[in-house]
Amino acid sequence: MPDWATFIAAGNQPFVFSPFVVAAENIVWLDFSDNTTTFQDTSATTVASANSDPIGRVNDKSGFGLNVHQSSNALRPLLVPGETNSRNVCNFFFGTAGILNFSQSAFDSLSLLEAEAFIVCRVDLDPPLDAADSGIWNFGTDQVNPVSHYPFTDSIIYDGFCSTVRKKTINPTTDLAITYRVYNPSAGVSVWSSRVNSEVVQANTDNTFSISTSCTLGGTTLGLGRYFKGQICEFLLYANTLNATDRTTILTGLQRKWGLL
């Protein structure tokens, strides 16, 4: 597939992705390529559109109001315009810079019993040289191992997504730094799985569904604190687990949108 600019210049119409084409209910849609929903400030008055603009708020496009924000300018990730397939991405670049906090009250009101996420991202190094650069988000409630690593210094993904117990990938994952990939965890009652693109890297029937009361994207301050170092393009969260057909539909749509096919 040609890059986005070449595709449009040739007179083609752009591919339009929608997370609403499947039966599962989309409750979070964060699209860092959309500068109508990506802002430098938490009050959403100044759009982020130029290189290295700080990202202080991203509005949720699902309609559920699950926006993310970072009140401290020093801790905001930065916009990188046209980075992949001529689309903007968000650069989470060092240390505590980059954690985005969800509007938690909106999460709490949903009373979720299952969930599934898709994130299009790339890390700077796989494995990371420092464990501090290995976090990705906080969505679980494991009190012993609270940090989700994507990946850890052993190149393994450890993820507590919507679970009381953090999971460890059972299959070796491909290099997560070479190109952008779609990471896709799914959690319900007595079921938990995760995929990198379409490759299943963890699947088991041992899970207690539980979602954090302080959800974050880009790392976590829990435990020793671990932070994402790389680029995030898009994040989706569903209030249900998807069937195989719908999962493939969303995966393929994201891959087409970001030029990964």
C-alpha cells in the first residue's frame, strides 16, 4: 500500500476507519492523528498540530467521555506530525513524561464485566535497556505485580489488563521496535487472551475480571513506576470481548489506516 500522501495525490479517496462496525460496544476511541480531538492543554482550547506540541488532553471519540489528560506540562507526551502513513502519532519519550490519565468517574459508571483493547504502537527498543522504560498502561488490580510491561527487559509482555493477576506471554513476541504493531488484550470472567497483530501470545481460562480505579495510558506510577518509551497511534476499548470475525475486522481496519498491511 502506498503512503497516505502518495495515495491521496494519485486521486484516491482516503480509507476511513470506524470502530463502530462491530457488535461490541466501543467505549474509548483515542486517535492521535485527529487534531480536532488532540489538544495541548487540559481545557481543550489549543489544538496540538505542530511538531513537538505537548499533548495535555485527548478527547474520546466514542461518545462516552472517557478523555485522557495530563495536567503538568512537563509530563506531557509530544505530537509527531505525519510520522507513519502521513498521520500524526504521540511520542512518549522519557521517564515520567507521557502518562495520560483517564476521566475515571466515567469509567466507574460503566460497571464493566468484560473488556477488550486495541493499541497501535511501537517501542524505541526491544528489549528496553532500562525496566523504567517498559510500562504501557494501568487497567488491572494486581497488588503484587501492578505494572504492565510492553515488553520487559526479557522481551516478554507482562500485562494486568482488567485482571486481578498480571499475565505473562507464553509465546515469544516479535520485535516490537521494528515497526508499528497492534497489541490486543481481551478479558472476561474466566477468560483472558492477548495478541500481537493476529498472533496469540497468551490465552488461558483463569481470570477474575477487575478494572483499576486509576486507569492510565503510557505507563503507571504504581510500584516502582514504569513508563512507555515509544510512539502510540491509536487506542480503542470495548465494553465486551469480540468474536474472531469482529476482532479481525478491527485489526485489519487499524492496519489499513496506519499503513501496516
